[in-house]
Amino acid sequence: MTPVLALALTALLILSWLRLLVLDGLRALHILQLEEYQTVRYWRWLIGHRDRTVNGVLATAALAIMLISLIAPPALAAVAAIVGIGAGLERSWRVRRPAAKKPLVLTARARRLLAGWILCSLLVGGLVFAGVQSWAPGPFSVLVGGTAAVLVLTLLTWPLMSAANLVLYPVEAFLRRYYLRSARRVLQRTGPVVIGVAGSYGKTSTKSFLAQILGRREKVLATPRSFNTPMGLCRVIRESLEPDHRIFIAELGTYRRGEIRQLCRLVEPRIGVLTAVGPEHLERFGSMEDVRRAEFELIEALPPDGLAVVNGDDETCREFAARARCQCLIAGGPPHPNRTIWAEEIELTRDGLRFVLCLHDGRRAAVTTPLLGRHNVSNILLAAAVALHQGFDLPDLVAAIACLEPVEHRLQPIRNASGIVVIDDTYNSNPRGAAGALEVLATFRGGRRYLVTPGMVELADFQDQAHRDFGRQAAQVCDGVILVGPRQTRAIAEGLLEAGFDRDRLIVVRDLAEATERLKTLLAPGDVVLFENDLPDTYDE
């Protein structure tokens, strides 16, 4: 058996397995992106999902061919290599990238990371190949070295992505500073009124309602979807902010103290809207006190001649109002001399909300809106307070509220031709919103009411209790419940059963696709199904 043949078989074997290695690398990059390129969170995911981070078939095949090449006759090693080539081609043809709820986006940073991972892989693979090939005896030493390299790369695919992330950190830090400076220059040049929206929940809906109302009079730019990080805001400012935009509405997200302060240094809001302060991302914050301090950073950042607008239904927000160093409007809550605007006679229907809008000067107006959910009243009042401050009169404000459209995936009703109503609340993941969604579900009468949910995440020690409460609430409303993820939803099931829910009407599945298939056998015309929250792929069981 000639060295040329051994080299050719080795090259063909590696090429036949190359696509499988690349698919594993893309999967690793996808998880790193979902974990916001944070190495610690990425490794926490790896440790918790060890069984999903190694291609067992590829590792076993590489190990088997390597051992055969070491101890078996050359002819048998050649046969093993040929079989490995065929298996690699067949599997590469058959394997497809798994469907993702939030697919990998090949941003510039993701492309840099992918290139870094490829270079790290080539370096490690080359070192293993050279070391093992020089040591292995016989004419098939090159095959031993090649399969050893593939085996090591299969085992280290995910750690090497983390290594690439660390190696590229100085580059990303430099680019981050460049983009921040560039975005500040754009803001200074265009000079819009900047409205910052922060809070534990309700940010995106309030931002959308603000944009819809204020946009009836002036050209408004609001950050799309959940572009609420420094780089997300930079991208929106640099790519979308134009000189004729008079108002820029920026959603401000946070996972730890100091982040809202950093965002405020970037956009310098003159108006700050605080929607609520409650349990959010507690696994990252560590305590509710840190959550409170983080959200107050928006109020602290406002200039003395600025304006703070806070949710009067939230006790912490009311406390913050007393500490603000600028003018502060309290929107919502029960009637009180210090309230600027509030709602009375709130009525929930399957077609939307009705309430009486009350102003501190005694003016009142009946309001109807197609928006669902009692908690949306608070979000509307916050937007209305800003609109009044910006010069809207009451009739124009009432007309604008009547035309508000729901934010996609947030209590969005979808009625299909078969008479089944779907309430899409898949972007909601907090206890207040979940309870509000069940209240909306209860307004639908006549058919059966179903709930599909994977529960909530990042609530730390509060999570199990929140899930049990959610289960007890669902038991009072639902005719059937489908829980997605046995481990994740265990406490919800306990709450359902503790409240007397019939076990036969409780279904537990592993993923959303299975839940959808089960629904096809359950739903009939007139039924309504609430999809409450949809966790990212990192939480798949």
C-alpha cells in the first residue's frame, strides 16, 4: 500500500466529514449568539448540555478508523477508510441544519467569529495531525494523523468557538468604541428629541404605542423589535436616523447594573419612561434590589429640565417619582392629586379594551382600543402622558389610541377561517404578563380554551413559585393545557393539579412542534388557544 494512496484516502475522508464539522461549528456559533457572545453563559450552557455538544457518530468513526490504521493490516485500513468516506458522504447528504425559532444571523461579528473558529480549528487540527503522523508507524501514519485530527476537532468544536470569542475580544472592543463614537456623532448632527423607555416589562409595547401616537404628527424613529443593547442602538442610529426625524424612541434593555446608564450616555434621553419594576433576569441580576437600582438609572440620567414618566400602578415606580430631580408625571394607578392621567371603568372584552381616560385637570373621555390585556392600559397611559406633554389635545389623543395596533407576538389575536382563535403572546415571559394573558383568555366564551406554554425563565429562586401561581391561575381558566418541556414546566403542572385541574386535560410535550401536532387533534371551531411565551433554542429539552 503506497503512501500516495494513504494520503488520497485521508484527504477524501476529511473532505467527506468536513460538512459535519462545519455544521457543528455553526451550531456552536448559534448558541454563542443566543447567549449574546458572553463566554460565561455559553460555558454554562455547554456544561448543562454536554450530551448535545459532541457528534458521537463522527467521533466514534474517527476513533475506529484511527485504531484500525494503527493495528490492522494496510488492506483492512484502506477498506475502513473507504467505508468511512461513504458513511461521511451519506450522512453529510442526509443531515440538515436543525430548524431554529431564532435562527443564526450571520452579522459582521458572527462572520468574524466563524473565521476565527476556522483558523483555531486549522491550527489545532494541524498540530494534532503533525504530531500523531510523525509518531504513528507504518504506511498509513498519515491516515492515523488525519483521523486523530478529526477526532480532536469533533471533541473541541464548541470550546474552540469560545476560544475564538476570547481571541477576538480586543477587536470587538475596538469596533464597539468606534461604533459608539459614530452613533453619538449622528445623534448630535440630527438632534432629535430622545425618549428612553426602560422597565422590567412592557418596554416594547409602550415604545410601539408611543411611536404610533406621536407619529401621527411628527416623523418618529423607534428602535425595531428588541434592539435595546449598545450595539443594537448604534446600528439603528447609524443606519436609520435621518435629519427629518424629530423624535427618536430608544428601548433600553438591561441584564445588570450600569447598562442603562451606559445606554443613556449614548442616546442622552430628555424624556424617560419607566414602565414597571419587577422580577426580571434575576439569575443575572442576583437580587430585586439590583433590579431596582438598574431601572432607576434612567431617571438618574435625565437632565434637570427633562421629563420622567412613571407607571402609577407600580409602587417602586411611584417611589422613584419622588426621587427624580426633573419634572415627573405619574400615569396610572388610582385617582390621586399627584396623578397626571389615569383610567377608570376599565372593561376587558374579546375585541379589545374600553375605559374612561381621566386627566388631573378634570377632563374625561371614553376610550376604545383593539388592544387586549388589562396591563396594556398602563402602557397606553404612559404613552398618553408623553403625548400630552408633547402638545396633543385630548380628542386627538383619544383618536390615536383608538387606532393603536398590537405589537407582534404580544397578545396578538389571529382568527383563522376554521373559526379557531389563536392568541399569540409568545414574546411574553414575566408573571404579570402571563396573568394578564390568562385574563384575556377568560374573556373568550362559547368554545374551549387551551393554553400552550413552556413557562418563564431567569426568575432564579422565584421561578418555581411563579410557575405554581401561574398553574393555579390557568386551572381557573383553561379547558386544556399543553406544557412544553417536562423539566422546565414541572412547577406549572404542580400548580395546575394542586388547584384541582383534571390530569387527563394536561399534556406535557418536549417541543413546540409536538404541541402543535397535538393541538390539531384537539381544536374545533369556536375554540381559542393562547400561546404564552416561546423560549429560545438554548432552553430546548
